[in-house]
Amino acid sequence: MREGLAELHTHLGASVASEILWSLAHEQGIALPVKDYWEFDRLVTVSDPRGVEDLDALDRIYHWTELIQSSPLAVERSVHAAIGGAYRSQGITTLELRFNPMKRNRGGERDLDHIIMAAVRGLDRASLEYPQVRAGLILMMDRTFDERQNGIIVEKAIRYAPRGVVGVDIAGPRPAGTRYPYRELAPLVEEARNAGLGVTIHVGEEGGEHGLAEIGEVVEALAPDRIGHGILAARDPDLMVALRDANIVLEICPTSNLLTRALPGEDALLEIFRAFNEHGVPFTIATDGPEMMRTHLRDELELLRRIGALDEAQLQQANTRGHEASFLPAERAARASSS
């Protein structure tokens, strides 16, 4: 790549090295189920190269990383470490980190503002040490939360926008066997958008026909700037046209989709990219969380190059699009002036 790399889809709970999480757990006196570091490393990463059984199994790994990050001290250290590690190991110069602050306040025991301010301090510290990196924070709602809880997260995102929060998202476990009512998020999404925040939505990673229908609902009712994953859209030509026409950028995480078995193998991954290229669907490449997934952004690019999913020019285009689709203020101002 001639320019620095851009990574727009990485979770804070999956972006911090195991040795740092290990130290944070001990510094805070957290009771761990294992006493050996290497057992801990397997606890907080997708250690089996065959992946996990499903997204529920991944959520069980997140339980530990989010618990360890559930203090202002740990959040500040984690944000700082994730940004520095991304630049040092991968040359990432545009980075967005996403996390749910309510999953790091121990059920209300910790003050939510203290958690978010700690993340901002981590961002500020990293900006001093790594001025080459432009980084921002995305606050995440959750599909298991009620409207009041998600409303608080949007309220906090707006409040801390001047301090480095650049967008909102929603993720978390989907209702088993049913569709999530994304349409009900429209007022909160509109509130965030009107405040100048970017909007990205986790949807279309799994869920079969329900997941596919959810992408259509998100495009129609929420009109996000970006979609996290969205790989199921490759099954529906009309939906791909809608994504292209709305210029909604997909944040595709190849290794993550293989490890969570959202895709059965590399052949399926290849078909996804063929379909998106054929229909002009805009996308960028990400890891979902380099430390938990035991991959890095350059590994993702090499995987796509190796299986013939993207050639060098297409990889460059996807990376450039990552810089341009960022929610960081300079990029949003540039898009607004050109529209």
C-alpha cells in the first residue's frame, strides 16, 4: 500500500493484546478462571484455527475482555494500547475503535461518564505519541438493551463528540430465530445523525433469511453511512443495487467471518467479493478485532490477494475508501462539501 492503512471496524474488546489484558486483570484483582498465562491467552482469543461454534461462543470470549476493561484505568490503557499497536505493527493511520460503555461499567457500579472520559484520555495520549494516526471512538448500542439504555448511549455519544466520539453503532446478540426490529432505532439514529455523528449498523453477518431481510430494513429505515459486515447482501442482486445507489459502505471482516462460521470457507468468501465487485457495492476491509481474531489488517489483505478475491488495484481502492469513509471530522466535512 502506498498510503497508510485504514481500519474502520475493530472492537476495543478484541483489539488489546493478551499480555496487556492479563496485567490489567491482575492489577484490578479480577478473579480469573485460569492461573496460567497461556490458558488465559486461549480464553480471550479465538485460539482454535477452525474458529468458534457460533457468535454465542464469541460473546463468551467478549465476556472476559469486557469484564477486564470495566474500569476507567483499564479503558484508558486499552484505547491507548490499541491505537499504538495498530500503528506500530500495521502502519494504520486511520483507525476507529468501537465499544459499548455500558458493558464496561459493571452494571452501573462504575459511572458511565468516567468510562467514556477514560477512553477519551486514551485517545488523547495516543495522539501525542502517534501523531501520524487519526483515530476516533464509536459508541455502541446493543440489541439486548431497551430503548432507554440505547438512548443513553446516543446521548453520551453526542455529548462527547467534541472529545473524539465520531459515530454510533449497534451490535450484540440477535433474538434467536427472529428479526431484530431495527426500524425502532430510527429516532435515535436520526438524533445522532443530526448531531453530526456517523452511523454504522451491525447487520447481515448471519441469520439466514432473517438476516437478509434485516439488511433491507436497515437500508430503508436507517440509511446508515456504513454497515458492519453485511455479507448476506451478496445473495440478493436488488439489495446490492440499493447499497450501491445509497453509497452505503460495507465493513467486511474476512477472517472473522470465517472463524465465526458466518462463511463456510474461502470459496464462499471469494464468491462474496465477486458479487460485490460485479454490482459495484462499496466496501472496506477490517479485522473485527486483531488480537482476539489472531489476525492483522495486512493478513486480511494478503488473504484476499491469495484467494483471488481482489487484485492489487482493488485492494488499494478498498483501503482508500476506508480513509474516505471514516467518520473522523475532516472526512465528514469533505463529503459534505462535495455533496
